[in-house]
Amino acid sequence: MSYNYDASQVGVPYVRAHRIEILYPDAGQLPQAFIEQSLAVKLADGTVRKLEDLPPIRAEFDLANDGLRPIPLVDPSSAAPLGVDTNLRNVMLAILAVVRKQQLLVQG
């Protein structure tokens, strides 16, 4: 089945990842993500309403072998390619930076 990922159009259902859980285990295990997704629609007032849940996605990430493989960046609203890539290592570093900022804020 083909899904629409363009969230920019009012009244047109699209797939939305509404929850992402990242597991970063120890003992040499691969990082994993559990992605909960749903079919949603953007309403005329700009709010988003979930229509139904879709099957979740479970993914493993091999930083050693795939860490530098290009990942095309996409526009968050339209899902259109932005013409620039990132990679798994940069994404993991960015997530770590956000987590560390929050850890330091909590510590005061």
C-alpha cells in the first residue's frame, strides 16, 4: 500500500509518526527505534486529528556499518526532499546533544 506523507494539505489524510521510542542498549547491542504511526489529517484551523493507528515500525541501527550512509533530509510539512543529506552518526549525535542539555537543566 502506498502512503501519503505530505502533512501540508488541509483535509488530506497522511501518515504521521506520533511517538518514537529510542532504545540505546549496552553490551554491544544495536540501537533500536519503535515508531508508532497513524493516519492523520490537518484541519482547517491547523490542528491535526488522528484518524486511525497504523502498524508500528521496529528498526535497528548499525552505526558501525551504516553510520555514514546518506539519509536525505525532508521538509517536515510536505515531506519533499530538501536536497541535502545527513547520516545516522550525525542524527545520533544531535539526539545526544538534546538529551545532555535536558540532563544538565534538571541537575541545575
